[in-house]
Amino acid sequence: MSTVLEFNDVTVVRNRKPILDGVDWTVDAAERWVILGPNGAGKTTLLQLAATLMYPTSGAVSILDETLGRVDVFELRPRIGFASSAMAKRIPFEETVLNVVMTAAYSVTGRWNEQYEELDEKRAHRVLAEWKLDHLADRRFGTLSDGEQKRVQIARGVMTDPEMLLLDEPAASLDLGAREELLALLGGYAQAADAPAIVMVTHHVEEIPRGFTHALLLKQGQVVASGPLNESLTSETLSETFDMSIQLTDADGRFAARAR
């Protein structure tokens, strides 16, 4: 399977207003996508569709060769890694970091009566080490810094060895040091041969990690540009997307943007 996500003429309407409007988009297994656009462009809605958390008003969404609306989403979700601020709010404050990551195996956010094998615990410890969190395994999730919580969410997202990883603004609210540490880890993961397809929403080009290959730019629910990063992410497409003249610069695979 090369295509992991496909949108065909997807529209989402809420309160008679289109949030997404006729979106066509395809993600292949070897691709790492960044989604950019102003507030209200439809970025989070698009990610929620990909995460099976909502359904389109019209059009078709295919996820991992299954059509949304014709598949048991509870069987599909363990194949998808997902990290977002909304997800973090559902994690119990007192849950240990180890359990936050391990409970991904059952797609639950708090440990209850599930039975875990020794293999699950070993896998969780290994994932924590890969994301430089092993020293926090016994800490309570609610006591962590924003940067630590973001990394725990991503570690939880990759716990099940997903076929697609969805990240909703993983660097939002982080200070410079925490952001750069996270982007370095994400960049290394994105460039790993065994990493899954990745789709990341962000507001800032400065938060695009190295190793990302494609970009989707949205404006008022419609696609402005979509495709390989060097073709779709330009000063011209950013200017059109944000309705202002923007200059994009690229320094060794890291981007910056400012008004001209």
C-alpha cells in the first residue's frame, strides 16, 4: 500500500458555512506533509477527518485503504498515531508518563482494567527513550512542562507503530529551546527509513522540521497549493494564502518568513 490518505472532493459544512470546500489531496506512505494556513482555514478539521474523529458532509475520505463511513473506526484508530492539544486535555492529570504512552495500545487515555503484556511495557519504555523521556516514566503527566507534554503525546502517537502519524501544532506554545529540541527529534524521525507517513499542522514555517517533503496550503477551506515542498511552499503561495506580501527564506532545510 503506497497511498495512506486520500480526499476526493471533500466538503465539511457547519452552520451552513463550508469549513472545507471541495478538497482533493493524496498522501503516500513515504511522504511527510506540513499543512499551513491562517486561522479558520480548515487545517484542524482536515486533521480530524484523517484521524477518523469526524465525517465529511460530502465527498470521500479513504484512510489506510478503508473508506470513512464504511469502516469500524475503533479498529482503524490504533493504526493511526495522533497528537494534539485537545487530546492532551483528555489525559488524566495523575496518569504516569509510562501509562500515557502504553494506553495507546487500547486507544484509551487513562489506564483502567486493560491487561498489558510485558512486551507492551518494554515497547513503551523503548519509545520513551527514543524521545528522550525515559527519565520521566514515573512522573505524573500533569506535572510536566509544555515541551515534555508535547513529546509524551508524540511518543504515545508512535507507540502502536502506526501507518500514519498526525500532529496538530506540536511546537505551539513552546519556548525556543524546547521547540528546537522537539524539531530536531521530529526531523530525525521523519528521515528514518521505517517512519510512517506524517501529516503535521502548524502556523509557522519556522516549525517545519528537516526531512519534511510536501506542503498543503489552505485558505478559507480551499487548497491554494499542494505538492513537493520546493514547489508548493514559496513566497508567492504564502502571500496568496495569507493575503499579504511575504518573503520566504530557506537556510539548510529550515524556513523563515516575514512580511516584505
